[in-house]
Amino acid sequence: MTKQKIAVLGPGSWGTALAQVLNDNGHEVRIWGNISEQIDEINQKHTNSLYFKDIILDDKIVAYKDLGETLAGVDAVLFVVPTKVTRLVAKQVADTLDHKVVVMHASKGLEPGTHERLSTILEEEIPADLRSEVVVVSGPSHAEETIVRDLTLITAASTDLETAKYVQKLFSNHYFRLYTNSDVIGVETAGALKNIIAVGAGALHGLGYGDNAKAAVITRGLAEITRLGVKLGADPLTYSGLSGVGDLIVTGTSVHSRNWRAGDALGRGEKLEDVERNMGMVIEGISTTKVAYEIAQELDVYMPITSAIYRSIYEGMDIKESILNMMSNELRSENEWH
């Protein structure tokens, strides 16, 4: 693939790791952010110490504060910003772009209030004459491992297979590999909803439970994620793939996962506001729990783990009581879908 110019919007841990992947592949990478100190650090010291203590970035990766400069002449734009600001940033991009680009996103969440998936938000806010069909970059991946070039396999999902293949070629190398998928609904819902289950898995660990409980919450969590996703129009097979069970395993079992760590802290009795303050990063699973609970109520989808986490976070129920109620009340056939 010839050298491409890529704008990475969001200098968080995952945005930085993906910027390095693209740079490793010989592309011109521009990172945009709105925290001056962070942008200056990337340009001057070639570090992003808020997320990576010992990583030196290639000096060819340039960070920008001005969105117009970032987007000038780029071939593709990668959104890696928190769910709650995706619409705002998309509006800014739409107002700034003066040519058509490939639009990708690598965030995982559902918009509070509207319940919309992120690709839908990007489609709504960026006019069709300025963008490709949106490509979702999602799957089992910790930024802490990708940044040190650990082996990583994830998914590029789009309704336009040719654009998905472009993104596949853009990112793929000897340590980072993308598989294409046309089930955008499945890939996005899997990526968003697994964060809820990761909070639950972390909570079980914080409460002192072992591997049996971990396996139970991950397996039953996959079942309820699939139930809701299929109701929304997804292919159930997607949840058996990288963006489904793969992402659920990596997020629901690792201390690298901020959602798992948040659940672990809640299980140990810490207050939510303290957990969020100490994390220093967005915990998508917290806001996604509320959105998923509301969708499940609206569509009458059985989601006991999501409901248990919701009651703990938003209704003040003791998290141990909430989870034990869920475990003791679920007398069902394993293959029930409703």
C-alpha cells in the first residue's frame, strides 16, 4: 500500500497505540487532541506519559491542536474519542473537512440518550459526500500490549467490503492483523456491551470469587450480549468471533482493562465517584450499562448481568447482593433466547 496520510482524533491510550501501528506501516500519522500539555509532550519528548510510562514514540508521529491543520489533505480519519464526545467531534470534523475521506472509528460504546451506535452518529453528522461508509475497528486488544507490538488480531467492519479491505491493509503488519466483517451492528454492540460484563467480572474478583464465577459471568454475559445484539439486527455468529467472545475474554479477565479494574474496585467496596477519579480514564462500561439497560427494557430482552450492574451503579444496591440475586434467580435453559 502506498503511503497514506491519517488523522487520529484522540491521543488516549488506544489512539496512541493505533497511531504507532500506522506509523510502523510507513504512513504519515497526525494525532489531534485538545489538551495542550499532552500535544506538546508528544511533539517535544515523543512520549505520552499519562498512558505509557516507558514508551518512546517515533518522532515522525506529529501531534496537533488545530483540527484544520490535522485534516488538511488526509486520506483517512480515525475517531478514537470517548463515546460521549463522538457526536461533538464529528460535527467539528464535518465543519472543517473540504474533501472526501475514509472514516473509521475505534471507540466502544453506545450514546447516552439516543442509544445510537457510533457509526450511526458519524453517518448522521458527517455528510455522505465527505466520507466513505464508516469502518469499525474493534476486537480483543489492550493498548498496553499493542504499544509494545504484541500480537493482536481484531476486526474491520463495514457495509462496504472494499473500504473495509482498505482499512485492513492500512493497519495490518507482522504483529497487528485485521479481519474484515460486514456485520457492523454485531461488531459495535459486541464491543460496547462487553464492557458491562467486564465490570461484572471485575466485581466478582473484588468480592473474592474465583475462576468458576469468572467463567460463569463471561459465558452468561456472552449469551445476553448476543440476545440484545440479535434483537437489534446483528448476526449471532459475530459474537463467536474476535469482536465478540475474543474481546469479552480479553476485557473480562485482565488488569489492563479499565472496566475490569473499575468492577474490581466496586467489588472491594470503593465508591463509584472515587473509582472514576482514580482511574483517570473514561470507563465506558459505566455509561454503557445505563444505555443497555434502557434498551433491554424497551425491547424486552432478558439481561440479568446488565440489570445487576445497573442496580448497583444507578440504584444504590449493594453489588454483592445484586450479583448474588442474579445468580440465584437465573433458573433457565442454557439455550433460551428470550
